[in-house]
Amino acid sequence: MKDPNCIFCKIIDGEIPSYKIIETERTFSFLDINPIAEGHSLVIPKHHAQKLHEVPDEYLSEILVVAKQIASKLGVANYNLLQNNGRLAHQEVDHVHFHLIPKTSEEDGLNYRFKPLSKEHVDLEKVHKKLV
Ligand code: 5GP
Ligand code: ZN
């Protein structure tokens, strides 16, 4: 499935140029145009969907394999795999994409810290019931 207005669909079709890395039957990968670390790459399914849960399984299953191959090619010891869904979660391009981001120094790459919720706002039992 394609969206004619989507920049990543256009990249898959070659309408917008990119530094392609690996292409498979159901995935495409290329260098991010605004890297936050050298080698910052994107892996996308060849199926237009905004969010992860909307992507058919057969398109998702190849993505981690390709991310693994890029990580090996880059030869970096430290890296993050990031996938944003929705504006609040910092998604800017509405075609599912996985960022592979080398972490070569404290400054480069992904900079974040988990900030755990305070204990009074956490009810693991309740959440768990919803999920099983
Ligand atoms: P998001 O914030 O949606 O998770 O990340 C979108 C990413 O896509 C950004 O890192 C941005 O630099 C990258 N990007 C946006 N437009 C283009 C483009 O036309 N070509 C390439 N190669 N990357 C793009
Ligand atoms: Zn698209």
C-alpha cells in the first residue's frame, strides 16, 4: 500500500533520492537526511502506515533483520533502535520507520533518560490485567 503524498513512499519508489542501504521484498533502508550521529539510518516497511500496530506482520518481520545487518555493517558497539508513534511521541514523518542510531559518545546519538513514574501513580496489577 502506498500514499502518493508520503515522502517515504516516494523514497521507496525512487521519486525522491536517498542514500539506499539495503532493500528487500518488503523493506527499504537509507541514511537519515539529518543524522544525529554518523551512520544514523532508517528502516521502513514497503507498506504505508502511520503507526506500528497498523503494519501487517509480514512487513514487520524483515525489519529487525535488516536493522541487524546495518548495525553489523556500521560496526558500532553501541547503538539505539528507536521507533516513534504519534506527534506527542515525536513522530514527524507519518510512515512507520525505525531509527538505527549509533552511540559513539555521550554527546552524539540518542540522549534520553528514563524518568520512572512516582510509586503512587503505578498500579502494575491493574495494567497487567488489561494486557493478558
Ligand atoms: P521521526 O521524528 O518521524 O521519528 O523521524 C523522521 C526522520 O526522518 C528524521 O530523523 C528526519 O531527519 C528524517 N527525514 C525526513 N525527511 C527525510 C527525507 O526526505 N530523506 C531522508 N533520508 N530522511 C528524512
Ligand atoms: Zn508512506
